Amino acid sequence: MKSITRQCLDFFEWLNLRDTKAMGSVLTEKTTLYFPKTQPLVGGDRITRFFNILFKQYPELVFDVKQTICDQNRGAILWENRGKNRRGEPYQNEGVTIMEITDGKVVLISDFFKDTEKF
């Protein structure tokens, strides 16, 4: 089985590739996403739909993982991102994503952004 660090990094690679099919393969019907300014999203289908909408709002968006801190089944991923929104306006931010993974499946994603006023 892959290490927790590798699983977290894989998820961010899929995010950068906009590969919601790969992302969905590690989500379950009980996976919960906590994203700033939204209600919690529960279930892989709802979460992948959310990311598809996000990708339409930000047709250019790349995450650069700066650091990971992981234990047995949890990871904290420090990242910076940059890109452009659908109006072509530049966007950048930084934050931390907490992930919990059990038996190779993501059960929790919780995002913390430094600047939530940017979106």
C-alpha cells in the first residue's frame, strides 16, 4: 500500500491535472469535503462535481505543494496556488489541506486558505 504522503501527493497531482475521475476513485459515499464559504460536501459524486465547477471558475489553477506533514492516516499539505479565473484575472493564494485516508480511501478533506476573500 502507498504511504499516506504519497496518497496525499497523488491527490494534488490529480487536482493539477483536473482528473476528477482519478480523484473520485479514492473517494467514498461518506467522504466529506470542508471548503471555505461552503457547506460540507459529503460523497464522492458531490465532491467531484464541486471540483468540476471550480475548474470552470478557474480554468487556470496550479497547486505547488511546499510541505507535507503526515502520520499514520492523516496528512497536512502546505501549498501555494496560482492561475486565472474565467475572466482572465490573476489569482494566487496559499493554504493547508488536511486529509484523512483509511484503507487507501480519502475520508476527509478540509481546506484552510490564507485569503478567503479572493474567491
